[in-house]
Amino acid sequence: MCSSDPPDYVVMVRNLYNDNNTILNNLQTLYTLAERYSEIGHSNFIQDRVMAHKQHAYFLRSTLKGEEQ
């Protein structure tokens, strides 16, 4: 493979999945802090983002399911 070739799509999706999990972990920490300090508006916003990223994780995981060998 030449260095200018794009990475395999499985590698790209796996990287997206891992990065999405990092974001989810950060959002969960942020949500805990928002709840602790009674930042209701922020915690609602963060919870919406958590749900969106969980959905992204599901889609990415299902894409990878048949490709992991």
C-alpha cells in the first residue's frame, strides 16, 4: 500500500467507534458533574448528546460486526 492510499474502511470505522466511545465517556463524566451542581439545562443537553452518541455507537458496531475477523 502506498502512503497516499486511504486506510481500509474497516480501520476507519473502528477508529470512529473508538473515538465515539471516548466522547461517550467524557460526556458521562460531564453529565455527572452537571447533575452534581444542579445544572439542569446543561445535564439535559448532555443527556441528549449521550443518546445520540449511543446511537452512533450502535450503527458503527453493527457496521463492524461482520468485518471483524
